[in-house]
Amino acid sequence: MKVNTAVANAGSVDLAREAAKKGSAMTPTPISRTATRNAGLALIVAAILFFLGEAITAAAWPHGSYSYMGDVISDLGATSRAKTNDGKWIHSPAGWVINAAWVINGALTFTAAIVLRRHPRASRLSRWVFGLAVAYGFGLCVVAIFHNAPTWMLPYHTVGAMIGMGGGNAALILVGLLLRAEKAPSVTSRFFIVAGIIGFISLLLTFAAPEGYIGLIERCAAYSVLIAQIVGGANICRNAKQLSARHSVRSTAPALG
């Protein structure tokens, strides 16, 4: 009788251990408060470095001739004197600054997306947000490597820009929808949705922009993502404790609100 009892107890222990293993495998490991805050800070720093890199590179333009309204952002990255597709000669002496800012922005965005991605049971919508954030970072890196001049680089540069700005603005719209689904403040969800829509429309308008306004229109498509990075990053930092506590069971989207 004692032998049978010992065998039964041993079997129960084995079953309990197996159940514990399965339970731990199904339960996602929550991210720490520090990691959450760092992800938010990464988004803020990414946007600030973009703006700083752009300002420094534009200031170094020959004879101060660069125009935020009439010249595209891509002109700033041309590190060697070359002719653009529309016949304009460009040369950005400090082009390496904006190119570095693009790569850093993309890398920091990718890093933040990795940290903030949801657990394995995440919805399809949130996985799309993660994928689009990765696409945005990849697009910026392509833009930094392949410039808009000389002309042989233009196709690669254009694809990178479309992936970057298109993917970034699409991500904003989906984040807004996630916030709305999670009952976040309506002001925040609307901000992301409107910012993404404005960015998308501006991106399409760059193909038919009136002369002298191409730079302004393109910046509406790019700045929508950058401003959203600052707003989203600040809110993630503010809600880091709340987000890290519920990360394993709920969406990261409410923390943006």
C-alpha cells in the first residue's frame, strides 16, 4: 500500500511539473518598467536626432541656399555633387549628418518596436503595427545608403522613402485604431489616426506638388511620423509602470494614450 501511494505521489509531482512547464511556456514574460521607459525614450531621441540632423545639414548647405519649402529632404543626403532627375545639381557638404540621423532613427524605432511588441497571443492588428514599424526603420536605412542623386540611385532611394514614410504613417493609423479598441482617450487615438491620414495624403501629393512647395508637402508626410514618435514616446514613459505590469495580458496600445 505504501509503495502504491509513493508511486501515485511521484506521478502527481511529475504531472504538476509538466503542467507548470506548459503554463510558463504559455505565459509571456512581462517587460520591465525600465525597458518600457527606455523604449519610449528611444522614440523621442529618434525624432529629436532627425530634426537636429536635418537642421545641421541644411545650415551647412552652400551659401545657405537650402529651402525647407522648396527643396526635398532627400537633397540633404547627397554627399557628392550630382545631378538629380529633374536636372538640378546638388551637393550636401554635411550630408553624412542627416544620413546618420536617418539610420539612428530607423535603428531606435526598430529597437523600441522589439521591446514593445505584444505577447504571442497578440491580435493581427498589433502585429501589423510591429511589421510596419520595422518597415519604417528599414526604409530610412535604405534612404541613407542610396541617395536621390546620382540618377542610378534614385529608384532605390524612392522605394526606401515610400516604405519609410508609407509604412510609418500606416502604423500611426493602426495605432490609433488599437487605442480606440482599448478604450484609450479619444483625443489620443484621433491624433494618431489624423496624423497618419495627413501623412499619407501628403505623401501622395508629393507626386504632383506645385513648384516651390515640394519640400513643405514632403515634410508633412515625414514630420507626421516624427511628431507621433515624440507624443507616443512621452506617453509610454509616463505610463511605463502601468504598461510593464500588464504587458503580459494586454495590448501595449493603451500606454500610448
